[in-house]
Amino acid sequence: MLFSTCDVCDANEDKLGVGDLTVLPPLFQSYGLHRQFSGPAATLKLFEDNVLVRTLLETPGLGRVLVVDGGGSLRCALVGGNLGKLAEKNGWSGILVHGCIRDVDELNACAVGIRALAAHPQRSHRKGAGETGLNVVIAGVMVRPGDWIYADADGVLVSREQLVR
């Protein structure tokens, strides 16, 4: 599916005006082979613990985007090369991390789109704490399970409905 987030914004100014379409702040770095990706959101909230990231990425992605509310932590990575390969293998369209990733070269070789705040070499804790399937706030923007995520070189959008087919 080809799209431009600029064109999506231009064609949906009414949705931008009422908050049904939101642009994430320009804080996210791009990783992975797919610079452009979209899909319905599967949400996850955790803090410096990536056990549930693996658990969700082990399930069929069905073209979804895993949205990880990591609290914006810059103290450790929540997604690394092995999880990028798992996302690719299981059909996830992308991963949006409000936190850090690691293994940049490995992630950049994965056929998936990834956005994160930064890279950090330290892995996360592994205690299994967190919650799935709830509303999360990513850089000040509410993301609900099933919201549509659109990402390309110009930015990341969150839409209450599918806008590009």
C-alpha cells in the first residue's frame, strides 16, 4: 500500500481538526527495511521490561503495528535484532516504540518498519510486567487498540479509522 502521510493529512484536514487523525511529535527515528508502513494498532504498556513485546511478536501480526508505550525511557532497549526478525517472520507491519531499540544493523536488515526514540545498547529487564490491549499515550497522543498507524519519511499518524486502502 503506497501512501504519503503529507497527502493523508491534506486529504483529512477535518479529521485533524477534531482529533480523529493526529500527528505524533517528530521524535522518532526510523529503522528496518520498510521506511513506510501502516496497519491497525496492537497496544502494549510496560516500563523497561520487554517480555510482553516478545510474547506479542510471537503471535501472528496480520499486518498490524505493535505500539509499545515504554514510558519514553531512554535507559534501556525494548526491541532488538531477534525481536525484529520475529516481527518479520510473523507478519507484523511495524513496531512503534516510545522508548529505545538496539542492534541497529540487525533491525535495519529486517523487512519490517520500526520507529523508536533512539538506540541504546543495554537490554531491558525481563520480569514480564506490563499490560496489553489498552489505550496508551505515545508522546502525548492517545492510541487505542485498532487505531490505524501510518508511518513514512515525513512522520507518524494515528487515525481512528483506516484512511488509505
